[in-house]
Amino acid sequence: MTTLNDLKDVLGDELDDILDSVLSDDDAVIVTPVCNPEPAVAEVTAEIDSERIKEVIKILDEAPVPGYLPQVVFSSDEIAEAIDLRQFATLVTLNTAQWHAKIKDRKAAMEAAVAAGANSETYNVTKNLLAGADEKLDKVHKIMGKARTSHYAMTLPWSTVSMDDAGKRRGGRMLPNVRFAEYIEQMATYKAQMETALDVLVEAYPTLVEIAEKSQGSAFNISDYPNTDSIRGHFDLSFDFHPVPMGGDFTGLADAQVEKLADTLNKKNNTMLENAMQELWQRLYKTVSHAYARLSDKDSSFHYTMMDRLKATAQDLEQLNVTGDKRLTQFAERIRKGLTMHDVKDIRKDDALRRHLAAEAKKILDDLNALGE
């Protein structure tokens, strides 16, 4: 089964396009992660007939997720020592907090277990505190989700475990100085949008609780809800900026201690630099492989989101290329000139053009694979 994380990495916003191409406006489809120790899987639930459900699942399962990523090294001690990271980037930390309006209902879980004659740990019941009245809350969540997506897209991980999903999202991330102004502008926009949506939520909150009380019946418990005066404090969207730590930052200690600490930090920075470049490499490989899969199959949909992703990847290869790797610079130029010079509408109408672009994508993909040999 294709995992939800894979779908997000490869399809991004195009997941919505795929669903839109299959489902009608009357269909209600929810794609949610299943929380368990295993990787989250894509669950598709819909109020539509079984054949159309199968069609949606088939498209999701056939989404091209590279099972093989060529191993390429982009940094070394010599390269890392030659780079002045502080002249290239700043570390930015995204701080978020939000009220999800969900709470574990232990009483309901216990009642379900007793009714079934089951162990008390069999059931895990979650109560949606604003069921039927969560539209305004969802709007706040969606804005914060867009802010997170932009934050990750405009930065690279700065972590010794960045190849792990949690490592990519933990702590500060490297923001290239050339993107600093754009980052500030985008995040200020999201912050303003969130505050506006939050104003609407706070004003409507007492009414929403009343609606929830009517819908929940005897399950309603007013103590589950934050009071109106504190609800705003459950949300946060802010950013902290810090310089990249360097070995020379240690002062006030004995020379031997300073030297040992500096050496340890510099080695750690070298590892994090390589991990940052590996994420950039992943973006490149996944985007090109997905574009090739779409272009080479005449029956496969090809959307503007895919073209936008190609353009964004080419820009990433230029602006996020910390080590100045010439190979990545060349791939950026090949993507821009070889794959993004045509309108999606023209590609859809011209089979010959589509085959030509598929061949160009295949050449790039072959060269990417060759780097790992």
C-alpha cells in the first residue's frame, strides 16, 4: 500500500487534482493517516459506489514512489571547511501550536469494552468536541498547514538525523539568505491570515460550543472545552532565527576545551550539511521520476501542479545548493530548458510533444541513476 507520507512527498497538491479528476462534486472523500506503530497508510473513505472507490484507490496505489534512490555524496570535510555557512544561510525554527478540538473519551471506551466483554484496553475512543461545527476551526488549521508546507519547502533540514522524517522537521532548518525576504513575506501573510481566521473562530466559539452540546447529547461535558478567554492562547504561529553555530563560538574556556568542543561541533556540522544536501537530492530525484511516469503514460493525468513542482525544484537546486555542486546546477538548467518550457494544455493536446518531454525526463533520470553507480 502506498503510504500517506509517500503520496505527500511525490504528489503534493496534485493529490487533490487526482481526486477531483475521479470524483464528482457530490462525492465526499477524506484522506487521513491511520495512527499506529506502522507507517501511516492512505485510507480513502467515500460516500460513493464501490467501483469508484476502487478507481480512486487504484490511482493512489499506482502513484510513482521511487523504491530506489541512488546514493550520492555531496560534501566532505574539505568542502565543509571551505564554506562559510553563515554567509549562505540562517537557521529558522517554526513554532506552532493549535487546539484540535479532540479529546480521549475513556468513559466511552470503557463502556464499549464492557458491552463487548472485551479487555479495557481494546477500545480507544476520541471525541470530536466541535462535531458539526468545526468549519471555522478547520480554516485556522489549513492556514497553519500551508505555513508549515512553505516552511519546509523553502528550507533544508539542519539535523544529524535529517534522513528520518522527524529529523527533517525537528528544530531549526537552514534558510538560504537569498530566500530570507521571501520567507518573511510569505510567513507574515500566513500569520495575518491565521489571526483573521482566529478572530472569526473566537467570536463564534460560544455559539459553536452550544451547537456541539446539542449534537453530543449526554456525551457533552463543558469541562472538555477551553473557556472563551483562553481559546486564542491555544494557537501559535511564530518563527525564531539563529546563526549557524560554528566552532569558533566557544569562548571563556581553556584552549584545549575550546579546541575539543569546536572540533566536535564542526564534525557535527559536516554531517548536517551532507544531510541537508541529501534532502535536496531527494526532491530532485522524486520530482523527475514522477514527471517521467506521468509523461510516459498517455493515459496518465498531467497537471499544472506537476509543472509547478518541476519549476520549483529547478529553483531549489539553485538557491538551496549549499555546497555549490555543479551537477545539481546543471540538472536545474536541464529541467528548466528541457521540461518546463511548454504549457500543460499544449502537452495534453500534442502526443508528439508529450513523448519528447518524456524522453527528456528519461535522459535526466538515467543520468541521476548513473551518479549513484
